[in-house]
Amino acid sequence: MSGTLLVRGARQLITLRGSAEPRRGAALKELGIIRDGALLIEDGRIVEVGLSRRVENLALVRRSQELDATGHVVMPGFVDCHAHLVRGVAWMDDGEAGIAGTGDEPSRGTDSTLQGLRNASAKRLEARTRQLVNAMARHGTTTLEAKSGHGLDARGELKILRVQAKLNGAPLDIASTLLTPRSLSAEHAGDPAGYLAWMCAELLPAIRRRALARFAGLRCGEGGFNMEQSRLYLETARGLGFQLKIHASRCPAADAVRLAVEARAASVEHLHDAGPADVELLARSNIMAVLLPGDAFDHGNGRCAPARQLIDGGAAVALGSNFNPGGRSTYSMAAIVALACAHLDMSPAEAICAATFNAACAIGSGAVAGSLEVGKPADLIVLNASDYREIPYRFGVNLVNRTVKHGVTIYQEGKVAGR
């Protein structure tokens, strides 16, 4: 990326610079704020960070373009470390049936979703997914992780992962996860051992050969997989070179955390019922605890992860949206920050760190995303706010004035036309 850009005059420049390791405990509140801060960007990377009056006097500034951020908050772009992008059809009918009490919530439209995925052309899926990615950029996300798991068979899973691979870098960076399904395909119905054996022998190697996913994810307790079968899947995936993720949405947190520790997973997610022993295990490990405060919208049960206990106990915590185009969810990470403050007892500073730098660490991108530091790609957002603490107090409001990816503006707020 060619060119030089000066971002100057930020009322608050949130850098999150410092340790290369995920932030824990009190460090989660250290945002590295520079008042009247500036960034100098060359060829898409940050070459200087500091006070505006100092950065503005550098020789390189003379040939740079200028982005005047006077009065605004400038911060790293959000990193969404848990999202779903590609799906066949929405669950609208199933959702209404669930509200009426006549639907089967666990199935969540699996048959219609799979049929819609199979019938949709790759071009149509790509166009639909691109709209979602662009909307995420408008709400300040610059990097995300996206999961498969709805395709059930090789054709469906490859279709999802190929679409995500095609959209990677256009304009957002997307890290993909091959995720085990919530229910089995018709071919393997009632035979979870046979399904996992097929995944280990055929699907995982095929995905690895094509470099279509960075992570292999296991839905712990879903699909009828027992602990022995789950361990086999994780061992096979690690042996092939995948990093690992564990989802605890339908199993006790203790089982999920134990599996994550045994398998040396990158993260464990959906920790609604984590207890003191789980917190202690996570605090002694390098595993990220990914919390999803938006889950309450979709499941309606009000369950919240014990974020305060995890943070105070020394676990590394990140936030994800769990956005799903077929469910009641949001792709606004600012809304997730607000929910974390309202329902998880997190402070605004903790939530922002968890939704940027720690979220980047959860998807193996801590060296290239989540903070504004010399040498890193210039992924940042400019907010229509003078203080970062306005984010949780403006729930549902898009405060993003501009999104910059690798030093290039990919979204800029437009004007409202007069009458």
C-alpha cells in the first residue's frame, strides 16, 4: 500500500500499545491513551505514534496526506473473534415458531439451511456475505474470525470456507474455522463416531491441503460426540497443523475447559457456567476465554459468562459478537462492548481491550491487529465521540465516522441530505 497519511489531533488516541501477550487482570484497563495524539502511516503501516505536536514536525509529514481527527476518539479497529458469515437461508419462520412455542429450538432450521446452502450458487453466497462484511466495516470491525459448521457434508463445508477465503482481505482480514456441526448429516445420523471418523480421515486433510482454515473448532457436547471422540478429533486436527478452538455452548464449562487445556487450544468459548476451578485452570494457561454477551438476544435465557470472576482470577478474556445471519444477533462490536459493560460487569476500558487486542490474540493475530503501534498495519477507526466511555452509553448507535484498513479509508460517514 503506497502513500503517507498523518492522523492528527485526536482528542483521545487509544493505542493499546505495550505487551505482546494478552492483557489480564488490571492490565486489561491499560488502553495507552494519548491526548491530542497522532499517527504517521507509510505504505499501510504505522511508522510513528505520539503527541500531535511532535509527530507533525517529522520530515515525512511534508509529503503526507492529512486526516484531521480533532475532537474525535481514534482507536484500533474492532476485532470480532467469533462470528458466522455464510449461511443458506435465514431462520425467520423457525424464529417465529420459537416465539410462539411451537418450534424445535435445537434444530433451528437445519434442514432448510442446508438445502438453501446447497441450492445457492457460490456467486450468490459471496455477494450476500460481502454485504455483511461491508456492514461490519461500517461499524468499525477491521479483522474477524468466521466459522463453518452449517454445511454438514464436504460439499457444504468447502462452499462456506471457499467464500470466506475469497473475501479474506477484501477489505477485512478473515480467519476461518472449520467447526463441527450442531447436528449430523443424514448420511451419518445416529452415528457420531462414524461422522467424526469421516471428518478426521477426509474433511480435515482436504481443508488443510487447500489452506481454507486456520482453526479447527469442536462444539463440545453437540452432535452426540463423547469425550473420547472429541479428543480424537482434536488430536487429528492438531497433527495436521490446525490451531484449535473449543465451544462450550451445550456442555458443562468444566468439560470444555479440561479439553481445551489438554489439547492446548487457542480459545474456549460460550463459557456461561464457568466455576472457580475453571477460572483457575484458565488463569494458569495461555487459553483465551471468549465471551459472547450478545447470546442473550438469541437464546433469551439471560445466561451470562462470569466475566468478573474470570478477569479478577487472572484469565485472559476476549469479546466476540457470535453474529449469525440466521439468528437474532448483531455484527456491531460497539454494541457488544455496551452489553459487556451492562451485563458482564466489565468496565469500558476492559471491554474495549477485550474487543480489540485480546480478541486479536484469540485468533492468532495479535502481532498484526488490535493495537496502534509502530510496525503494525494501520487498522483504525475514528469515532464521533470525544471520550471512549461514550461507546457503552450509546447502545445501538453507530459512532464510526471513518474506518481505515492498512492505511486506506474503506468507509467514511456520509452527509444527510437537506430538503
